[in-house]
Amino acid sequence: MNVDLYLGLLRTGERVLGESFRQVAEGHGDEPDVYRLCTTLAEQCEDHERRLGPIVGRYGERPDDEPERFHADAISESRSGPVGLLRDLQDLYLLASLVDVTWVTVRQAALALRDEDLLTLIEDCEAETGVQLAWILTRMKQSAPQALLVAS
């Protein structure tokens, strides 16, 4: 069974996404909505990671042994200015998409395992990840005209 591989990927993904939301919140604190929402979304990611603990206790967790094929790092430094915010949001979107598709994959395993606890967790966390993606995309749409069309 390889579910432990994807549980490791999922836990790491949630951790990386949470750290990245916090970095963007701090780096773009002059945007009140970005600071507040990124902080809230970071807390959601941390909660997802925490809630995965009992599932990892049941199935184990294995790190991905193919780092040359995939490697996601947290955003370690925010960019500045309107274009910087747009690029940071784009990075967040990519990380959140990875987490989202990993939840989808783990859901398929949970269905096959008939693991109701895992399915309940996935239902909650997958829905919140969907909201995260929707907010990031909406904020990118809001930021793009200013960032791309107004001279700095």
C-alpha cells in the first residue's frame, strides 16, 4: 500500500502552504485584506496538518523519494509592490492547487479503504482548500489591472 506516500505529500503540502500564506501576510501587510485573510488561511492549513495526525498514525507517512520530479518549497521571501503581490499570489495558487489535487487523490484511496474518518476529514479540508483557491484567484483578478497597467 502506498497511501503513506500521499499522506506525507499532503501533510508537507499543508505545512508549506501554511508557511507561505504567513509569509505573504507579513510581506504584504500594507494590504489589510491580504494580511487578515492570509493569516486565517494559514491557520486553516495548520489545522489540516494537525487533523491529519491520527490518519498518519493509522497508515504511516513516507517522504516522497523523487525530489528531482517534484519539490515544493514555501515562499521564503515576499516580493514588493503590486507586481510582487500578484506574483506571490500566483505562487500561493500553485501551492494550493497541489494541495487540492493531493486531497482528491487521497479521497480516492479513502473511498477504496472505506475509511469514514478519513472521508470526513477530506470533506472538511477539501472544501476549505477550495475556498482558499477561490480567494487567491479573486484577489489576483483584483490586483492584475493595477499591477500590470499602471506605471510604477
